Amino acid sequence: MKNKTLMALTAAALALPGMNQKSEASEAITDFQWGYQLTTYQEEDSVKNKTLLGDVERYDIQVHQLQFASPLGEQRDVTLNVTTETMSGASPMGIGRDANNKSAVIMSGASIDESRQDYSANLRQFFKSSDVALSVGYSIEDDYQALSAGLSGNKHVNNDLTTLSGGISLSSDGITPVESGVNDRFPERIDDEPKVSRTLFAGVSQIINRSLAVQLAVNVTSHSGFLSDPYKLRDQRPESRDQWSFIGKIRYFSRKLNAALKVDARWYNDSWGINAQTVDLKWHQNIGQAIKVIPTFRYYSQSQANFYYSSDDLSRTGFQSSDYRLSPYGAMTVGIKWITKFKDWSLSLAWENYQSSASLALKPVSVENPALVQFTRLSFGLTGKF
Amino acid sequence: MSRYLLIASLVIVAGCSPVKAWQRGDLSHQEMQFNGDSLDARLNSHIYFSKEGASGEASIGGGGCGCN
């Protein structure tokens, strides 16, 4: 009798909205949902006394994101994403030495105008205690195309306290740099080169108690093909790169404070010799039913690639790059997001500032790359459902 | 690294307590999901992919871009 009562109570609880809680989403959406987000961010100008040549004004970027999600019956849903990104400004082409023999950036001479369109679709099918998702994507810009596909899934076990997740994806990319013809400004540039990326991830999510859940995951990505930057003055990288990421996430809800703490950490290393650590903290403070304020903090540190040099040398042979993204440095992001809900609508505003420097790295850095980027980002978002 | 993952897994399993379905109200908040706001997550992933040396998420990624 007691068991029957318990089962009835459980069934009643599961029927309540939001109570069928597993450690990952486990049900198809039931309403048509849409979302739009406009983001604008501006990279800070290159510092004049650290710039050898070219325009100091770096990229100004605008991103429009549109998302639609719809149920397809009770056990299936589909999500479509369209992203348009436009950017204009100058970009670092190399690192030279100034009159005092210090590293200084060589920027592209004129402003570059670029745009990228990204389309993707994700179809999910739900079963009693599992789900699978098929995703396809296409990204196109003047000098780069990427076609990708992926398959992922979740399996809920242990009375739905544990979720096992996994997935594979493949991206086939083509790089066709501009101004690379025989009669163009840079005839030495490549014309058309392929690149293939394969990703495998596996993870386990666990509900620890009624307010705490954790996730551990590993991501292995392997790239092959043309991995150099065709727009740099001197950039020659290996034609393969294997990346490993170990990820840990914590979600904690404080009923007393009506707030949630999100902690995401990542340990990364790759076959180019880069080791990186990332910690991302978000505090979701609910204020009543309608307002949410989310302060964020992110810290990142990386070591340099094996073939990184602090300045270019045209007589050097072999693998080499002075790209700041392969240099040793650390970065810090602080931000805040405000979300207001009104019935089935929500409006969000976000501000974020990113600073990177050698002094923020976990280990001492002898020469800071002068092209390290800083930017401030503003976002405005709207979501709704009906 | 695998040793640390094993230790972490054992600690997690040892620390688990049975949580019935009707006790999962706090866990059902949207911010408690591991993959939260998908527009933000997609954008963050793209921005950091284009500006940093490391990348990799607890999910499958999309295609590449000319930004990195």
C-alpha cells in the first residue's frame, strides 16, 4: 500500500511542469520558441608605440543571431540557427622589431570588411530514457566555407540521477584567401586548401543532491589539412593538430538566496604544445519571478605553441608563427547580464570586458606578444514563445 | 589526468544521496542546465575560438571559420 502511494506521488510529481528533472534536458519542447540577439564588440586599437606599420584600428564586429525551435510531435523537436557576422578594421599580419629591438605589431594597411553567414539545424528525437540529436551546419564567408554534421545523444540511468552523454562531429572546410592570384598583391598566398576537423566527446552528469549537480566530460578534436594563417607575413604550422579538453561543471542552487552558481572549468592541451586552463563563473541571481541578474567572471591562461616565435624572421625556415593566439598569455573577462521576463517574452542586456596580457598568465612570460587583444562587448536579446 | 578524473568520479559517487523526483524543483531551474542559454553559448564559443589558442566544449562543435 505504501509503495502504491509512493508511486502515485511520484507520478503526480513527474506530471508537474519542470519536475521531470534529469541532469540534462530530457523532453522535446512543447511550444514554438524564437530568440534574437544583437551583439556588438570592438577590439581596442593597437597601441601606437607597439605598432610598427599599418592601421591601429582593429576589428569592430556586429553579430545578429536568430533562433527558431519547434516541436515536431510529442517526442521530437527541431532548432534552426542563423548567424550573420560583419567585421571591419585592421588585423595583425606579423610581429617585427622596432628601433629599440622590441616586438611591435605589423598591422594590415587598410581596413578589411568581411562578413560571415552561419546556418545550422538540430533535430532531436526523445525516447523513454534517452535522446539522440542530428545536427548539420554550413558557414560561409568570402574566403572560407565549412560544412559540418554531428550526432550526439544522452542516456539517463540510475533513476535518472545520472546521464551519460556522447557525440561525434565532422567538419569539412575550404580556405580560399583573397588577393592570391598571379596578378594580385599576394601571389605567394595559397589558392584553395582543405581542412578537416573531427570531434569526439563523452561525458557523465550526476545529480548529487536536491540542489547540486556536476558534469565531467572529455572532448578530443583532431584537425588535418591547411592549418596556417594565409594572411600572416610568415606563418607555417603543422598540417595536423590534436586537441584534448577535460571539462568539469558544477551547478548549485541556493534556495535561501534564490540564486544559482555555475562553475565551468577546462584543462586543455594539444599536439602543438599548448596547455590552457579556463575557469568560468556565473552567478544567476533571481529577483522575484521576473528579473534575473547574472554577474560573470572568466579566467584563461595558456602556454605557447612549440613553434611560436615572439617576432618574425623572413630567413627562418621550418614551422613558425608569431600569432598572438599561439603565444603565452592570460586573459580575464568580467561581465553582467540583466534579463527581464514578461509573460512568455524575455528581454536581455549584457556587457562584457575582455583583457589579455602576459602578466595574467599562470606562468611567467619573458616577451609579451604586442598583438594581444582587448575588447568590450554589448548584447541585446529578445526571446518569446507561443 | 585520468587518475584525477577517477578520484573525482569516486568522490562524486560517494557524495550522492537519493533525490526523488518531487525533490528536484531546484534542479529544474533553467540556469541549472549544463548547456544553458544556447544563443549566448554559441556566441561565447565562437568568440573565444577566434581569439584564443584553446577550444573544446562538453558537446559537439559546428564547423570552423576563417577567424582562426
